[in-house]
Amino acid sequence: MIKIGCAAYSYRDYLKDGRMSYEDFIEEAYKIGLDGVEMTLYWLPSKEPAYLRNLKRIALSQGLYISCAGISTNFCSPDPLERERMIRAVEEGLRIARELGAPALRVFGGYVPEGYSEKQAAQWVVEALSRCITYAEENGVVIALENHGGVTTRADNVVRIVESVDSPWLRVNLDLGNYKESTYEDIAKTIPYTVHIHGKVSVSGNTKVDYEKIKRILVENGYNGFISIEYEEKEDPKIGVPEFAKYLLRLF
């Protein structure tokens, strides 16, 4: 059965200025009636194990899964030292995800730098993620590469990267709003590699996502994981997220 959750990123403005804590976010998800929470890690006040384990305890007390953790990475740098820094960021992210009890860590591929080919940039991503696999397996956390523009703009590139790394510890966080062209065709191509999904209201803030069509694609491919709401509309998320969640919970 498909489960509906929400990413902390949906409440980014509240988390950034301190109007909401991660504990408050978990409580908000519980009140909405969601199945889980995705912990976008950008605004953590602490990375200490005691703090992370307490968040896991709070989620458990509310009957919520922590479906995924999320960091921001860019492996498409011609500077090997920068790529090494990104690998260290993934290593840290995997440790945090393990402490939270999250089974997956969302990462980005990155953007093709000027003067370099998409093929070269993709190769940097493959090489870096291949080095991260050992850390993923040691922590028991799957790395979930998101289709997030740049080198992952198209499904064919996403699939090629995953297949090139060739490990069950690298899969995909499928963002339903990030394939701007051939949206549903690319979603269908990506689903077999997907372990977590971001649910968007619209594709790049423009065309509404057709969730009836999405449901058919997911059912046909046997997807049984989370759709985690990543709310990016202009409306206040404290209004928009519950409304969108109600629709998804009813549909799925």
C-alpha cells in the first residue's frame, strides 16, 4: 500500500526562521494524519546522536515512519577536492540517516559546469557515488539519487547513472515535479529504480501533476513505498500541505 508523508522542506521558511522546530514538524505531520515524515537535514540545530535519536523516538511515539533523510550535493565539479568534499557530506548524511532510522538518503547529482560535457559530468557522478556505496552498505542506508535538473534532467541519464554504479545501495528518489519534458514517460522509466517519491502539486510550478495517471503508473510497476509531499506552491504550507495531503490520502 502506498504511504503518504511529508518532507520537512515543505515548511522551510518556518524551519529557517525558528517558527517551527523539527519536533514541531513531526507533530504537524501527526495532526494531518500522515504516515511518515522525511527529514530534510538543512536546518538541524544539532547533529549529535542524542538529538537525532530523540527525533526518532518522537516520530515513533506519534506512529510515524521516518521515510528518508535529505541532503544537497553537487558531484559535477571539475575540482577533485570539491568532489571529495561531497563524498564526505554523503558519508555524514548516511550516519545521520542511520541515527534517525531513515532507510534512504536523498542526494543530488549536480549541474554541468561551463566548458564540460554532460557525459563528463555524469561520469564524475558515477565515480563519486561508486565510492559512497561502501558507506551506504555499512550504515544500512540506501542512497537515493533525485532527478533534480542538471545532469539528472532526463530519465535516461538518471537510469544510466544508477546502472553504471550497479549497486542495490543506489536507487532513486523520484520527484514528480522535476521532469519538465515527457513528464509521465520519464516517470515510468524511473519507477523501476525508485525507493522514495516526492509528491509535488505541479511540474516546476506550472502544470498540475495528474495523480490519476501517476497512480496507474505506480500500480502497474508495483510501487509500494512513500509519496512524500514536497510543497513548493505559494500558499502557506500550513494551509496547503493539509489540503494536498487530504487529496492524496483519499486517492491512494
